[in-house]
Amino acid sequence: MPEAVITFAGLMPYQGRSGVPDIHEFCPCLIVRVDGEQLFRVHVQLTWEGSVNATRALEGQGYSAEAARNALNDALLRYGMQRLEPLVKDWLSTSTKPQQAGDLWELTTEDVPRLLSLTQQKTCSYQVRTPPRDLYCIAASESDETAVGTVDGRRAAPTTRAFCRNCDLPHTDYICSHLTHPSVVGLKVMTGIVDRRVMSALCDQGNKQVEETRLCRLGGHECWQRIVEVEPPAAPTVSPLELAEAFDVLDAVWRLAFDKKKPLLSLGTVATSAALSLNCATRAEFETRLSDLADLIDRIKVDDAHLKPGTDKAKEIKGSLDALTNCLHHHLPPAHHATVDKAIKTLRTIRQARNAEQHGITEGGGLTAKLRDLGIYDAPPNWSGAWDVVRGRAVEALTNLRHELMAWVNTP
């Protein structure tokens, strides 16, 4: 699955002028990286007026000056993650990048109510509510004497919002993605449960800092990371003959659009091509099917007359897909280009996967990385499923090209 890593880059230097503060002194910086490369950097800043108003409001609720400052700082961290994580998921799911590499999110007095609400809310994915209104903690330890049963197969113990707010387990908003298997126990006296506390947890990275679980959060341990993942869209289910038919139909539309005497494919028909309709069970069979499909993509032929005038074929056209992109960009209006580019990118990735497999190319992650780009994460061992996904992605790409071309043909 596509993923990004969010890390904490510390605080932006305090920038008061002439001894007079102009912003809240706590200004966290977050960095987003994909495949090790920095994608985005953002600072979360609160104006001095907003800082004063928020602090006074918290002190009015009974917080000490230090507790109010800590609660406000924590709310700024959570605000940053609540705003940043959905953006990152959108970039990943749409294979896009932010419009700018960095930003400053400035909060003012108008944002104080939201920050104050964050100081009162505890978010926890181990918190489950059952009808009509009972709340349970499903991170109950094996030694938790307050556990009363199970919920969804996990030990569950009664809890309350107040207990959860006081629990050492960090908010789900900004908990470290590597923290796993927290073990929480309830403290019980004669009158009943009075509190819940984290006794232990595990770290996927093996870091000993997990022993101090309360700091496994943004702004806590230096090893903190937030992993953002998105599930790739499911590949369309296709019949064995559908891939060959998709090539045939695209070829027919191409002739309608340009010249019926000059096909897009340099062969008569592929509707009966056995190679594209066969399934596979082994890696060797998958490699053969992938090679057959890539060879067919290479057979795409765009007549020079349809290329953009002035095209230097020796420099600009390195293969069939370059010529196809050149032609469609030249003839179709810009509104069609995004869909065309996405479809051709899929076909190009299929070719790159074939090349990585045949020539042992490891640059950029090799075959494994190209298969992941197509949404394949279980090959090996599931080569049959991998071929089904490849066929589905290819059919989707060819169909989208056909639709864009047909829409242009039908334009008055």
C-alpha cells in the first residue's frame, strides 16, 4: 500500500520583536516524507492574542498556569495531526503532490474554541461503546481484574470518558504508529473502579522508549513516527477475454478518430489471443503473461502524421507510449489530458514491471515496487491474483483511453 511517514521536526524558533511576544512560544513543525523524500513541511502557529485567550480560559476551568500551557501545546499538536493526516491520505490516494512544499497554519482567537475542545476530548481506538450507553476499554490486560468479558474477541473492561482522559495511553490522533499491544489495567477499591492505567506496550521497531508509553506520541519520544497508508482502489474484475477485447475496441475507436486504414495496433486482432486469456499459477507463468502483455503494448503504432508538428522523434519519442501521449496531447483538449496521462502511466508501469523482471532491474525497487504501483502486495506467493490485477488495471487504462478518445470524436 502507498504510505507516507510524518515526523516531528521540533519547534520553530520563537520570534518575538523587541521583547514583545507576537506568537505563542510553542510552534511545532511536522514533515511528511514519501519513499524517504520530503513531500511537505508545515508549522502550526497560534497568535499571541489567541494564546492569551486560550490560557485564560483554561485557567478559568481550574488549570494551573503550567497545566494550561501544557494542555494548549498538546492541543496544537493534535490540531496539526487532525488537519495534516487527511491531506496526506488524499495526496496518496490520488497520487498527487501538495501545491507547495511548505506552509504555515496560523491559528487566531477564532480557533481557540476548537483548541479548547481538544483539551476536553480523549480519542482512543481501544474505546468501544455498546448500547445503550456503556463504554468499554478493549486494551484490558490479562491481569486486569476489572475486565468483565469480551468485545469483538478482545478482553473488555468498563471505563468512562474521565478514566480515558487520565489514561497514559496517548490520543489516537497522534499516537506513534509503531506502538502495539497496549496493556491497560483498572485500579479498583472497595467502592469500585477509580482509574485506568497503561502497564505495558510493545514497539514494532523494538525501541525501549516504549516502556514510557505516555511519551509514545507526537512531541514525546524522538523516535515517534506516524505512518499514513491508503488502500489502493480495487482492480476491476475482468473476464479472461476482456483484456483482448479492450485492445480491439480501442483500436476500432482509434481508426474512427484518425484513419480507418491505419490501425493503432500493428496486427489484425487480439480478441482470440490465448496469451491474454490464460490464467497463471506460478511466477514463471506470471512472467510469461506479463511479457506477452508488454509486447502487445509495444505493438502500439502511431502514424507520424498524427504527432504534434515539429516533434523530434529521435529525442522525444522513445517508445510506443511516448508516441501515444504526444498524439493525444496534440489532438485532445487539455481537459482530457489528466485521464489520458493516468491511463498511459498504468500501461507504462506494466512495461516497466516486465523490464524489471526480464533484466533484473533493481533501481527504484525493481519488480516488487512496480507491482505495488499497480496495487499488488501479495506476490509472491499469489501470482494468479497478481495477473488478475494486472489484467484489470490494463483493461481500466485501455477503457479510459477509449472513452476520452470517443468523447473527442463526438464533440461537435
